[in-house]
Amino acid sequence: MAETTGPAADVLPGSDMNAPLLEVEDLRVEFAVRGRRIPAVRGVNFALEQGKTLAVVGESGSGKSVTSQAIMGILDSPPGFVTGGEVRLRGVDLLQQDEETRRTVRGNHIAIVFQDALSALNPVWSVGFQLGELYRVHRGAGRRAAEQKAIELLDQVGIPDAKNRVGHYPHQFSGGMRQRVMIAMALALDPEVLIADEPTTALDVTVQAQIMRLLRRIQDERNMGLILITHDLGVVADVADDVAVMYAGQIVERANIHDVFARPAHPYTKALLRAIPRVDAVGRELEVIPGLPPNPAALPSGCPFHPRCRAADPERCGDEEPPDRQAAEGHLARCHFAEEVYRDER
Amino acid sequence: MGRYVIRRLLQALLTLFITLFLLHYLTALSVQIRGNPALLFFGGERTPDPAMLAQIERLYGLDNTCFDRPGDPCLGPFVERLQNYAAGDFGTTLNGNRDVGELLTIYIPNTLRLFIFSTITLVTLAMVLGTWAARRRGGLIDHSVRGATILIDSVPVFLILLAYVYILAVPLTNWARDIWGAESFMGQVFRPNYNPDYPWTTIIIPGIIVGTVGLATLTRLVRASQLENLGSDFVRTAKAKGLKTGRITVVHVVRNSMIPIVTGVGYTFAFALSGAVLTEGIMGIPGMGRMIFQAVQRQETNLIIVGLTVTAVVVILVTLVVDLLYAVLDPRIRYD
Amino acid sequence: MTELTAPAAGADAPQASLWKDAFRAMARRPDVLFASLIMLFVFTMAAFPGLFTDKDPTRCIGREARGRPETWFRGEHPLGTDAFGCDFAATIVHGTRPTITLALSVIVLSVLIGMTLGILAGYFGGWIDAVISRALDVFIVIPLMMGAILLLSLFRGRGSSGNLLETVAPAAIALTLFGWMEFCRYARAATIETKNLDYVTAARCLGAKDRRIMFRHVLPNAVVPITAIVPTSLGSVIVVEAALAVLGIGVQPPATSWGVLLSNGTQWAGGGYIYLFGIPLGLLILTVFSFATFGDALRDALDPKLR
């Protein structure tokens, strides 16, 4: 893809190629609603290496999409504000950059695939225009060259007859094809980090699998870092390298995917795993997590999960907010009893 | 697309036909109920000689017996009227006996020129104010824009005009003539009445004033559609693509807002036509509006009917153009 | 029929809260409160002119003609006298009733006609819809004021006898005939939307009658968009009445309306008697502005996504 790399746009000033690809440290986001400040993301930490896939899992409202928008710098502000932390791309803290630098980072270095491609694509422009726009704005390509690029991209993401489809409008594509267009748009400038925000939620099950396969193939080919945001642990099992489980604006468990599936160290993760339907357990009733996700404007005291937790110690968990505890090597969980849960004793 | 255009055209023709019939039927009803307008020719109360009356009746196409039966649709005279219109014969004026068709060729271009200025004013003001208000949503500017446009729209256009003619026009003209001279552009533009020697210059101010008709409605529409687009997912996508704010505004917000705005302009056009009646009447612009204005004062029913027919044709055409533009602007519309 | 009440209750609850929310949103806005006060003032003036003046507007003394209001709001003639020596304050106060009666009757009739036709067209579709939609197309082609000009010129009367009904009726009929279309369009759109809602389909499947569905489900939904445009429409009827009066075909003398006062006032505005034009003008603008502001806020309150 060397021919797409422009001279200046591809190297972020001050970046260190030996630094980790993307590090998020103590990221905090608040929303101003009717004069009140409501925390949506409360100190999120994670790191992503080149060629790896990190799955961010959580229920709706847990702050996972807000985290991704804060990383991209496309949070609607107001009402959303990043109130603290760092987002380092190859060692450069993006939150400290001016708007113009952040703008060139978007698309060039970090790109995002949204959930609902029908509303995420502009209905009045052809997909070719919307794809070509990236080359015209970031690379100064002409109309003809941009369209040629758009055809190549559509071809790469497996859209048949790309030459003719390039002039079509979003509503003329099927759901799966539209999501492929969305992915093509994210790949256009060959970014190092790709964020996929629930890329398959709006799709049929069979199409979901195709899209996941496409994402994985692309990541392998281009050696990108991929952040896969989902509410469905089942989807990520055979794609992700690491998992970060989010609850109430925090990452409550972070570890290698095999560790998490084999030995979860947080009661919430454990409950999520039990809620996945399994072929080898036919006849067993699926478990549900009791209660509702917490309201960010009125979080429970202590551990935010304690009202729904089966392993909670009523006194300790209700009063004391748990720190990150290491249940095993590289396996962190935000629970007072992480070790016990890990050993399946609680 | 071709079939859609043809279908819309046929629909427009049907509407025009029914409208013409409605106008005709109302005229017939008025003759049947109120009595013969030919009597007006003789100046009201006097009873004219029956032979002369019959002649006049023939002249104005009122000799059919259907005009004596209340409720009769008078289809015969209707067909006759349509044939006359098709042949370009719109009758003559009672006052001065001039050919109405000839008058129309003078009047229609004048009104069109008035509308060029009013449409430009309306669209520019509404776009600028609506965009501004949308950006400052909920703030002081948003409320001020809303209040100001409602206020401007609340003042009937003929009152703005009267206030202008009686209060502002003369001092402004005198001031401008002292500086630039009477024959200059500035010396003419503020005149309180139309001057046929300066057909473009002296129509600007009335055009701008007619352009305030529907300002609140259109500004509101611009604001709402921009807000909808500003908060949309595709604008978020555009931001994520690293586009500059200016490009996002033009390519992704304004372009998408054009769809409701085109409809809005078409819709306010009909109201602007009403505004033109008093505007042209007060400013003395020899256009369609003044024709209707004078026809009302001189009780020339035929002129009113012709004026309304032209109005109807214009509104039908504008609606047609808006529908076709809509199809061009929004690729999601299907033509079948 | 017990099954039928369940979806109906579900439908009524959001309706009730919609109106309650709208009321609450309106009551918080100072501009709405101001507009409401003006509207209240105008309506009171129309209903009880005796509260505002004790003079008879028809008792005119020629030699007191065009007395400028030197003693503003006090004294013998609080707003001076008009061209014939009548008390101007009394003329204005008594001119309010025809103006407001005209506006209200036009809107009430238009809403009734428009809503009935709109609901029928939207609910039954087919040839009923085709006929009503064609009628909509035709009437919309003729702008409100043009239609009124046409009718009032064609059926011009010989001046009224002073009776309120006779004064207002011609203009009211003319304006209604060309004023029902907007209400019809909104009612039709709301009806089509409601008709296809799941709970209405469910009610129909359970055997609810057309009339029941129309009154329980369709009507409450059609009322929302129509209510939202009523205040603004009231304002525009007042404006059109004034325009017709300037043309000399509105409310006929000897009865007065604000439009008639304005039209008479224009003759004197240039000659130094600006109050004869300015006072009715101010009153008209203030009233129309209040209706428009109130209507604008009502629309926002009833359609919260555009706020």
C-alpha cells in the first residue's frame, strides 16, 4: 500500500516507532446534562499492540462507545467532555494535540467502523463519492483518481462488481454490503488502528460471521491494531487476542482471551459467560444477570456491580470501591475477591 | 425517472383543469345569484335598453340561458372559455377596453422580476439566520433569531411597505440624491414608487420586502433540518474521516438540508404571490398583483379570474418544479 | 371487549403525558407567558368591550374630529378621536370583536372541515382519498388571500347592517373555503401514520369497529399536529383580514375591524395624524406576534425533537 502513503500525513510528529501502538491511561469522560456532570468513562486503562485485537465487551451504557469516540476525538462536545487521562499513539498524547493535528490523525492513523452503516453513511452521496472524499481531502487526489481508489477499496472488502457499484447510493446496498462499504472507508488511508464499534450488531447472524471474517483477514493483511467493541462475548471468542470487560465506565477485567474464557476473575465476566448459549450444554437453562445496568447519574456505592453480584460481600462491596487486583500474571480484575473468583472459590 | 415526470405532468394538468373549472363555476354562480355583471357596464342602477344589454351580454359571453339557473355548471360557456384561453384570448378590460392577453405579456415579466429579488432575499436570509441559530442552539442568538423572524413575519408585508413608503422612502431618497445624484443607482433605488425608466433598480426594495413573507417558516425549517443533520450519524462519520469543519458543513450538512428547504421555498411562493397583490398595488408596479388589485377596486370580475388563472398556473408549475427537484436532490426517492 | 381496552389504555397514557409535558415546557418560557397575556387581553377586549371603555363608538361629534390623544390613556378621549369625531379608544375596543370573531370562526370551521376530510381520506384510502386529495391539490393552488379576493369580489354585498353575523359571515366563508387545506393535510398524514401502528392493527384484528378506532386512536393523534398550527393560523387570518380591508372587500362599513381602522388610518398617517394608523397597527402586530410566538412554542413543545 506504499502508493497511498503521502509524505507528511503518515508520520505523526514526535512519534516513537518503538513505543506501544496505542495506550489509553486513566481516560475520563463526563457528560454535562442539565447543569450536572455525569461520569460516563471513569478511568479506563488499556494498551493495544500492532497486529493484535482487543475486544472491549460490555452492556449498552457501560461507556465503551464513548471511550472509542474519545479516542477518535469525535465526542459531541457539549455535552461530552474528556476530563482527564492520556491517549498515546506511538507515544504521542493525542489529547494534548491541537484540533488540526487531531483531524489528520483521524482516518490516517485511527479509523472507526460504526454500528449502523445505513445512518452512518450520507444518504445523498454515492458510496464512491464518500470513499473518494478521503483521498481528495487527505491526499489531494483528483476526482478520477479518487474514484479509481474507491473501486479498488470496494473490491478489497469483497463487494462484487465494484466498478458498477461505486456510483450507487447507500440505500441501494444490503445491510452486509453497506457494512463492507463502511469498513472500506475506514481502511482507505491505511490506518494503524481500527476501531470497530459493534460492527455486526445490526446484521443477520450469517452476515455477522462474514463481516467478522473480513475484519480478521484485513487485520492479518495489514498488521493493524484492532479494537473490537461489542456487547456479545460470543462474537469475539475466535477473533480477539485480549479482552477488556467494561462495566459502569470502568474496565472491570482485562486479560488474554483464553484466560478470560477459561478462568474469569470478575463475577460480572463470569455471569456474562454463563449467559452465552453453548452447543455442548443443550438442555441447560441459560442464566441471566439479575437487575439492570446501573444508571451513570446514580451509581451504587462501593463496587458498582455489587447489587447484581452473586459473590458480593454485602458490607465490603457496598462500602469500598475495589482496586485493580492481579488474579494471575497479566490478568487484572476490579474485584475485592478477584483471586477467589479466579480460583472459582466464590 | 421519465415515467415519473410524465405522471407528474399529467397530474398537474388535471389539477389545472379542475382549478379552471372551479373558477368558472364560481363565476357562473355569482352571475346566477347576484345578477348580470353586464349591468355594471351601464354604471349600476340605471336600467339599460334591452337590445343594448343583449349586445353587451353577447360581448362578455353571458348570453347563455344557463346563467339564469342557479347551480347550473354552465358547461357550454366553460368549453368556450377554455377555447378562448387556448387561442390566447383573455377578453378585454371594461375600463379602457384593452386586450388582457396583451397586458399579461407586460405584467408577467414585471412580477417575475419582483420575485427574483424576493426569492433571493428569502433564501439568503433564511439560510444565514437558520444556520446561525442551529449553531447556537438554545443560546441567546437562537432565541433572538427566532423572535426577530417571527416578528418580521407577523407584520403584514403591505404594512411594512406602507411604513416604508410613508416614513422612510422620501428621506432616504433625498439623502441618496444629495450624495450620488438623482440619476444614479442609489438615487433611484429608494424611491417610494416604481419607475418604468429604471425597471430593475426601482423593483429591488419592494422585492426585498416581499421576500420577508414566510421568513419565520423557512428559517425554522432551515434550523430544524440543520440540527437534524448536525446530530446525525453521517456527520459523525464525516468527522471520523478527518474532514475539515467547513467541508462537513457544506458537503454533509447544507447539501442534506437542501431537500426540505426546496419544499419550503415552493410552499412560501404561494404566499408571496398574495403579498405581491398589495405590494404592486401600493408601489404602482405594473404587474399581475397590481392587475388584481385594480380589478378588485374596479370590480372587473374577468380580470380577477384571469389573474387567478395565471396564479394557479404559476403555483402548479412551481409545485411541479419542486417535486422534480426533490427527486434530483434525494436519491432515496423512487420514481415508481 | 376487555382485550380491546388494553391497547387503548396504552395509547392514551402517552397522549396524556405528551400534553402535560407540552404544557410544562410552555409554562417555563417567559416569551410564552408574555404572549399568553397579550392573547388574554385581546380576547377579553373582544368578549367584554365594556370593561375597557364606557364610550359608544357610534356617538360621534364632528367638531371634535381628529383630536390628538394629548392626555394619553386618561381624560375624555384616552386615545383621541378619529376622522369623524368618534372616540378612538372605543372604536378600537369595539373593532376587536369582529376581528377576533372572524379569526376564530374561520379557524374553527377550517379545523372541522379539514380534520373530517383528512381523517376520512387517511383512514379509508381508495377513492375517498383520491377525491379528497384532488380537492386538496386544487384548493392549495389558490392562495388563501387570492381565494378570498375572488369570492368577496364575485359575491360582493351592499354593506352590512351592523349585525355581527352579517358583518363577519362573507369574509369568514370566503376564508374558510380556502383555509381548510393545511389542517386536512396534517390530519391525513397523522391518520395514515396512526392507522399502521401495531396497536391499531391489533385493535382492528380483534374486531374493533371503524368508528371506535377513529375516535379512540386516530382522532387523538390527528389533534396533536393540528393544535400546533392553530395559533399561527389565527394570526394569519387576522393579517389577511387587514389586507382585505385595505382592498375594501373585508368587513364592510359601518362595522369596524382592525383592518378597517388600518385602512382608514393610512389616509391620515401622512398628514400628521399618525396615531390613527399607528395604534391599530401596533395592536395588530402585537397580537399576531403573540399568536405566532405562542404557536411556535406550542409546535416545539408538541414535537420535541426539533427543539
